[in-house]
Amino acid sequence: MGAGRAAAPPAQRPSSREVITPASEAHEKPQDVVIADFVLADFDEVYGLWERCGLWLRPSDGRDALELKLTRDPDLFLVARQDRRLVGAAMGGWDGRRAYVYHLAVDPQMQRRGIGGTLMDVLEERFRARGALKAKLQIQLGNDASLAFFRGRGYEIERECLQAGKELVAGGAPRDWRPQVGEEWGS
């Protein structure tokens, strides 16, 4: 809660049967792409995909950390395969209050074919099934393609608050990448 501000009246929430779907979310469904739950045997392929896509990887993205994640909400970590080849992955989380999208990656050679949209459709439906009213995510500064993709799905930049983080374990986040407070992007 912000200091010195009165709480805003509660926003009207959709009923459990009403789903908010932006018109721009309509996308062509990729053919011959199978969405499945991530299993630890997928780790090397998924990590390689994340690296090829330039994701900001931290120790929490390592094999041991993802094995722990699978004990909590394994159905929120998805892979997309076409002819058994990994072409995409989406990792989400649910803390009992909010849904989070941690990583969405599509093979650079397979982008703009509906794979990312399909992964997000499945992930968001699983969030709703758990009772999530809202999903949140982070987009790296300068990643205009991701910003446009998520804006097209109805995600909005929340300018009312700043994000803060604290390393609980040394090496939990790279120190060479820290945007300045108030830095604007994607306007």
C-alpha cells in the first residue's frame, strides 16, 4: 500500500465464468505444435532455448531450483514441441494471490507463428483454474518485442509502483544490470 494515499475502491471483478480476452489476443493457432508439462528431462533443451532467446537467467533458473519448482506447481511450466523439437516454453507461478509469468521463450526461428500466444493461452487458463484474478510479469528494459506481445494480450505497464528485490542468497541476481529508478521505456 502506498503511504499517504487512500485505498482505491475495489475494482469490479469478472465472475468466475467471465474471462477478459482482448480482441488483439486472437492469433492463428500453430499446426502440429503440442503443449505439454515441463519435466526435468526437458531442462537442457529449455535452458538452451532461454539462452538463445537472450533471457536474463539467474541461479533460480538452474536444474536444482527448477526441480524444487516442480514440487510446487508443475502444471504451470509448459513446453511446446513440433515434431518432438522444442520450439517454446513458458514458466509461470502461483503464490495463492497472484499469478506470475517468469519466462516465455519461443525459438527465434519459430517466432510470430502463434506459439507464444498458444503457450500463454494455456498458462493463463491454468492460472484462472487456480482462482487467479490477475497475472503479473517483468519485461527487461529494451525488450520491445516482448512489450508489444504482452500489451497485445492486454497486459498493462503499472507505473504506480516501483519494483524492488533483495538477494536472499549471494549471486541471486546479476549486479551488472540495474536500471535507474524512474527510467522510462516502451512509451
